[in-house]
Amino acid sequence: MAMLYYLVDLDKFLYNTEGIRYARFVDDIVIVGKDKKQLLGLMPEIRRIVVENSCRLNEKKFYFQHYSKGLEFLGSHIKYQRIYINNKTVYRLLCKIRFFNDLRNKQEYIDKFQSSINSYFGMMKRRSEKKLIYKIVFHYINRDW
């Protein structure tokens, strides 16, 4: 929760910058704009603000691309008027299902199983992935559940 307050200065800077839109959830930030030069020009100031607040940018997670390719944010791939779940998130869900399916005493874990699966399905439902939910329920989850 502390990270939320660390980057308040960055929020103020981005909020007052004309021609861009941004979203931030704790330490994940996405910035969208029409002018490539303007966006690249913001980077030194963004880096300075981040360093002043005892944080750092992860250069491996930083990328710059055209909007038509979409963007990754909070476990989703966002495109114009569409939001998809990331493949990595689906993979983690399938690993979790495999773990629960391999348990011998399923009754002990029914609450944990239900909470975990509902969490993933809730995220998928909000991202237009109803067909994927159907496929997972009927092809991957063991009938014992």
C-alpha cells in the first residue's frame, strides 16, 4: 500500500501534462498519447521523479509501441474496445487447476479451490472470456469438484 503514496508526485506530473492519458494501479503505470516525441520527452522527467521518490523503473518491463498492438496492464491485454486475459494468467490458472485436481482429499481444500477459481473466473468474466471459462470448466476441472 505504501507504493501508492510513493508515486503521488508522478501522478501530479502526469495529470498536469497535456495530450496524454495515464492509469496507475499501485506500481503499474500505463501512459497513452498521440505524439511519440512528447511521450519520449516525458521519460527523463518521469525517471527523475521516480528516483527522487526512492523507486526505480524496471527497464525490462518498460516498452514503447503503437496503440494498434494493444498494451499489457494488470494481467490483461487491452486493445481498442476489447480486453483479453493474458496467456500468462491463463497458464497460472491451469497450473492451479492441475494442482487441485491432483489432490487426494479434495474435501479439505474445497473452500480454497472455490475461492481461487472464482477469483480467476471473475477476472475473465469482466474481460469477455466467457468461451474460455466454459472450456476450462468442462475440459480441465476434474468432475470430483
